Amino acid sequence: MGLDILLRKTPATLDEITIRVGHALQRHPLCRNVQFEIVSVPRTARGGNWTISLHSVEPEALWEASDIVSDIQAAYQLQSDADESAFLPFAHPQSADFSQRRHG
């Protein structure tokens, strides 16, 4: 297995990334009240094409929330319409639907 395969990011839609970030923040006790917004941006030199804006972060939750978001940003890239053939289906969790909840 080549290094490029290990470093490749998983394509995901904006809704899927929102759900993943929401669930990850909800699992950490200090980050449960963090509000956020995910925004598509032009691709960066590091390969990222989305960013997140964190709102209402308690001071003691700042590092934890930043680490959670950083890990997700390292693993996922925002899927474009051209990436449709490379799309990997995402199973939406049944316990909570963050896609219907406003995060900002």
C-alpha cells in the first residue's frame, strides 16, 4: 500500500461533514455547547477545501474542540460534483440528526 493511499482524504458532502463534526463535539463533555458553521473554501496548499467557524466555545473547551475539528479536517475533503464517482456512502446515525439542527 502506497503512502499516497494512506494520506488520501475521504470525500464527503457538506451535510456529512456537518454530522461528523456535530457528533464528535457532542461526544466530548466540554464541547457539547459548541456551535459551528462549515464553509466550502478554495483548495489550500495542504489539500483542504473546507473550513469551520467555531462559535460559543467555552475557554476550557477551546483546545479540545480545535483538536476534534483538526482530526476531521485531516481525514475528509468536501466532495465536489466532479467527485461523484469517488463518493463513499455515509450511513447517517439514527440517534441524532445534526443536519436538521442549526449550528450557528
